[in-house]
Amino acid sequence: MKVEKVLANKTTSLTELREPEKVLAKAGNSPVAILNHSDVVSYFAPKSAMDDTTLSFATKESKQETLEQCLADNKDLIDYLRDK
């Protein structure tokens, strides 16, 4: 069994995507994960969901801070898995 992190709160299938207007209506202003046989194959993000998004390049320092925070947040899990 494959466990995959889905980066959206809403999902739809490729079959339902044949009628994109219905997917849009149900999605509202939210991104939607597109599934094919329960695997994420793509994401659909309406323009309105991205309007307030500012993209920028990550600095080496910000990447290091993020990595350290992730390691700290998952320390118990990492310690547990280290013994396996």
C-alpha cells in the first residue's frame, strides 16, 4: 500500500474532470488534487486561489531553517525509525 501526501483539501478523478465546470463549481476558490486510480497525477488550482500568492526564491538560510524546523518537528518519529 502506497501512502501519499495530498497537497489539497479537495480531490476529484480524471473521469469527473471531463466536466471541468462542475469541478470548478465544487472547488470554489480551493486547489483540487486530480486522482487516477487513487494516485495523485496533477493539481488543479483556480486562478482565484493563486491571486494572493507571492512567489519568491528560497535563500540558503531559509532552506536551512526549514530543514532544521522539520527535523525538530519530527524528532520523535526520526528517533523511532532510527532503531528499526
